[in-house]
Amino acid sequence: MMKPQTLCCIALLMLPVAAQAIEPGPASAQQQETEGWLLLQNRNKVASQIPQTATPTERELALQRWLKKYSYEIPDFYDPDAGGKVSTK
């Protein structure tokens, strides 16, 4: 009978073989399209030629909205029933 350590080592050596059985790439057409867009964004291939700037008013409003989120108190615990009920019609 093999020792548990030997079995563990054999199992670890077999992991790369099991990982090769997984097909690489997207599983559906929608996932392929999503990954294509993400790749274009990552490589900066479809960037706009027109720089987009924010006005001082827009920047101030965005800053106020960002700061407002810190005014909410963090609860001691999460109450799942605090938000009401979900209708399943």
C-alpha cells in the first residue's frame, strides 16, 4: 500500500494534466464579443479622437457625490430584511 505522502505527490503531479483538459477561450458568442471589446479597450485601439473633459461644475458635483457616500453610517451587522421583500410573480 502506498503512503499518503506518495499519493499526495502523485496527485499534485497530475494537476497540470487535468488543467490542460479545460478548453481555453470564451464559451459563447456573447462572451467572445465581450472579450473582444475588452481586448480593444486594453490595447487602446478604439479610443476617441476627441478628448473628453469635465467642466468645473461637473467636477464639483462629482466630488460632492463622492463625499456624500461617507456620510452614511456603517451598520454593526447586515440585516437582510431591512430592504423589504422581493416579489416572485
